[in-house]
Amino acid sequence: MINQSQFRASKSRITRQQEDNNQILDQIVEFIVNLDLESDAETIWMQLKTQGVDISISSFNNKLKILVDAGLVIKRSEGYNKHFYSTA
């Protein structure tokens, strides 16, 4: 007889930290979508902070890179080390 428990699929659950991370990513994308003009990362971060999003600048930059790599946000470079972000 076959033991059915060995074939049982694991039930993955989203942790509270993953849920918070996804919420912050959603807030960043929503904010960038609603921008009239493309902005640099620091300006976006400061405006999100004024809206109550509690995130450090380094964490924000890491999340912004994730969104760019995923194709949800467009990064345009201008001049030396100046980058602007927008959506398609």
C-alpha cells in the first residue's frame, strides 16, 4: 500500500514579512504610475516617506531595482549617475 502523506503537496504560506514586502512594492509601483513626470529615486523615496511609507533609502533602492528587473518600472539614465524612473 502507498503512503499518501509522502505525496502530499506542501502548503506554502506567505509570511507577514513577505506580505509587508509585497505591500511596499505595490505602493512604490502605484506611486510611480501616478507620477506626471519621471522622477529620480531620492525624490520618489522622500515623497513616499511623507505619505507614511516607512522604508530606508537602501531598502527602497533594492525594491526599485527589483521592480526594474521585473519590467514594472522603467529606468532611464541621464548624464553621470543620474537615473529617472517611470512606468510604460
